[in-house]
Amino acid sequence: DRERRLAGWERAAAVTIGDNVWLGGSVTITPGVTIGDDAIIGAGSVVTRDIPAGMVAVGNPCRVVRPVAEG
């Protein structure tokens, strides 16, 4: 809707997804979010904040729950 965009109701910003990131099904990523390399985002998550590299994050809103296990 053009009028809403002009009034500032919508915000466009780039989403950055790092290398080797896994996104589960039906993940929503809001504008301006960065997901670091080697992160895993659980199915159905709504990512509203940056996710550091090498972390597992899940939920609505998405939260970091633990580091990705190596090996």
C-alpha cells in the first residue's frame, strides 16, 4: 500500500544470511536482520534480532538456545 509506505508504516532493509546457515521450514526473517555463518534456525521461527555465528536459535520470537555442536 503506497500511502502506508510513505507514512513510514513499512520498513525495507536488507537481510543478510551467512555461509552454511540452515533455515527450517516456514522461518520468517524481519528486515535488517543478520544471521551469522554456520547458524541453525528452527522451523517456524520468527527472527527479529541478529543471530551470532555458530548458534542454534528457535522460537517466536527467535532466541539463541545453544552453540552448534562440532563434529
